[in-house]
Amino acid sequence: MRNLFTNNRSKLLTALTSEASVKIMEMSNEIIRCFTKGDKAALEELFCLQTRNSPDFQKDFDALFDFFKCDLYSNSKINNTAGGGELRESGRRIKWYITPEIPYISVLIKSENNSNQAMEGRYYSIKYSWCITNENDITLEGLYYIEIELLNVDKIKLGDYNLLY
């Protein structure tokens, strides 16, 4: 009996990990696309209503794009696993959130110090918190926190990491 339970639990955990990995890859690639293509409207739509309706959202949101400079996207590394949690009632998932990381985004920007239009590399990392589903409060569904770091130089954040707690 124990072996049957262990096998079923193993299958369930594998399925959950696979589902989360797919979602993380899709969201991370969309975040990278928004920043490297300068697609502010698409990125704004990814945020939950509560974060978008916060008093300083637009100012802080614009600051993200001022901080993340990109003239040419090079490559990135995405972690397809993340911390997070879920709440289930009667076997149904009613709340699910994850906190993924994109540890490496390589871009090129036009050098400000060179008149020959030389390019210089920049390396960013992005951490974000995403409420995938929340049946008790759908205004929390979406990104609710994002932190961008210009590696080893500076960082900027938007939202409240503790919003769901």
C-alpha cells in the first residue's frame, strides 16, 4: 500500500513540476521580450490589478524601463524551477504563486563614450513573483513584484513582495 501511495505522489509531484516549469519558461520569455523590445504595454498587462492600481505604479513602472537599457538582445538563462506555494480546497487548487528567477540576460547598448557607435555589454538578472491563480481575489492574479539587477552594480524593484501574505 505504501509503495502505491509513493508512486502516485511521485507522479503528482512530477506533473506539478512540469506544469510550473512550462509556465515559468513562458512568463520568463515574455518578460525578457517585453524588456528587450521595449514593449511597455505588454509588460504592464502582466501585472495584477492590485499592483497596477497602487499610487506609485506608473512612476515605478517607467523607472524599470529607464533602468533596463537594451539596443540589442544577446542571450539569457532562465531557471525553470522556483519557490512558491499553493492552497487547495477539496482537491482543487484555488491559489498558486511562484517566485522564479532569470539569473542572466545579456544585452548590448550603444556606448555613450564612443562616437563610432561601439556597443558595450550589460548583464541583468530578474526576479519576479507571480500569482498564477487566486480564486478568492482575482485582482491578485498576475505579477505582483519584480526586481531587476544590473549585475554587481545596482537594482530596482516594483511592487510588494509580501502582497499575498
